[in-house]
Amino acid sequence: LNFDLDLWGKIRNQVAAGDAQAQASADDLAVARLSLQRQLASLYVQLDGLDAQQRILSSSLDEYNQALQLTRARYQGQIASELDLTRAQSQLAEAEAQLDDVRGQRNLTEHAIGELVGEPASRFELAASTHTLNLPLQPAALPSTLLQRRPDIAAAERRVFAANAQIGVAKAAWYPDFSLNGLLGGQTQGSGNVLSASNRFWALGPLVSLPIFDGGRLDGQERQARAEFEEASAHYRSQVLQAVREVEDNLGQLRDLQQQSLDEQAAANAAQHTRTLATNSYEAGAVSYLDVVTAQTAALQAQRQVQALRTRQLQASVGLLTALGGGWEG
């Protein structure tokens, strides 16, 4: 039986360092989980955006089909030229090709989501959404204390604590180690009962261990412990700076995308009005079909750009939620 008196805190610091390392490992698991959650949310946002792109292109295809039928009727009535007819056919085919491309991207995104949730791509399927996701309403101010619950920052802080405790372990090694030792047993060299009173022995007493000649080992261990503490501290500081940068990046991106989305929506409204004017003028015979194609193409591009910006806003919101450790709720 051995009992260490631990007068200098060596064992206490070892236990504290071990607990901190265990907590840091748990935070590492939380970092991995948060990373996977971000990937899943980003992919789902991307899938939602592709569904919206499909709806826009499908609506445009209906309009282009109507325009093609009108142009074919005018061509048969010798009102429109064959050039107008081929332009209408080319515009319709190009829109169909864009829709096929979006469908292919959606399949790849759906497969990636299936992989993340542990399902084979051949069996995993998500129905196309019929409405777009809403942007989360972020608070006007975000307290810096939210960064404390980021698992990577928590893990770095726990490792700083563990490294500091290891300095205490290294310093305690310089001092005498006091312990109480007890011994109880029995022995015999013959056929007698080893448990008889005459064959028992016991001992009880203190034990002192004092390092005298170690060849610089203890000094090297202490300097190593201090260097590891400085390394852990520097890593903690870098994690905090990285967290602040990620929050500022996503906040700035959301702010810029909001203004860009407003400007692009204004451009889309103007393009829609131009398309209506060009279509009406063509039906009245005032302009050629080239003006209609140009206006319709510009309107379609503007609509798709508005939706693409909305997807980028949602992905930036996901990035902000991740940068804050999972959300901005207290």
C-alpha cells in the first residue's frame, strides 16, 4: 500500500491536466460535428437554390414555347421571316439546355447530401422544393461572448489550461516526494501454513525521494513544459483571431449581398418591363424578333442572378451561424 502525500501539487496538476485534455478531446468532436452540420446546411441551401432555378427556367420555357408558336404562325402567314423562326427555336433549345444543366447539378448535390447522412446515392432522394428558404433575421448586435462557445476556441483554452498544469508538474519534480508505504504478507520455506502468525510479516513507514543528480533532466522538462504552454497560448490566440475574422467576413458578406440583391432586383424588374414592351411591339409588327430574344434573354439572366444572390445570402448566413459556434441565441 502506497499513499503519496502530494505536498507540492504534482498529482493534483496531473489530474487537472488530464481532465482538461479530455474536455479538449470532447470539443474536438464538437468541431467535427459542427463542420459536418455546416456542410449539410450549405448543400441543402444549394439544393434549394437549384430547385428555384428549375422553376425559373421551366416558366421561361413555357413563355418561349408560346413565342415560338406565335412566330411559326406569323412565318406561315408570311408576316415573319425564317430568321425570326430559327431565332425562336434556338432560344428555346438554349433554355432547355440550361435546364438540363441545372438538373445535373441538382443530382450531384443530392448525392452529396446522401453521402453526408449515410445513405447510398442510388437510394437517396429529396423531393424538389416548391418555395424558397427564408433568410434568418440576425440581431443588430452580436456580443463577442458568443465566440466562447465555439468548440475550437474551447478546445484551445482547455489545452492552455492543461499546459499550465504541466508546468506545475514539472516544478513539483524539483521537491522531495513524501509517501507512506505499508507492507503486509506471509512467507514460509517449509510445509507450514503461510497464514500462521509465525510466518507473517509487515512493515509501515515513510518514504522520501529527493532528486540530487539528474544531469539537467528536470530543468529540461520544466523548460519544455513552459514552451508547450507558450505554444498552446499562441494557438489559442490564433483561434480567437480566426473566429473574429470569420464572423466579420460573413457579416460583411451579408451586408454587401443585401445591397447587391436590391440592385439586381431593380435590374430584373426593368428587364421584365423591357421584355413585355418588346413582346407587345413584336406582335404589333413594330420591331423584329431579335429585340424580343434580346429582352427575354436579359430578363431570364436577371431572374437567375437574383436567385443566385439569394442562395449566396443563405450560405453566408450558414457561415455566420457556424462562426458563432452554432447560432446567435444566448
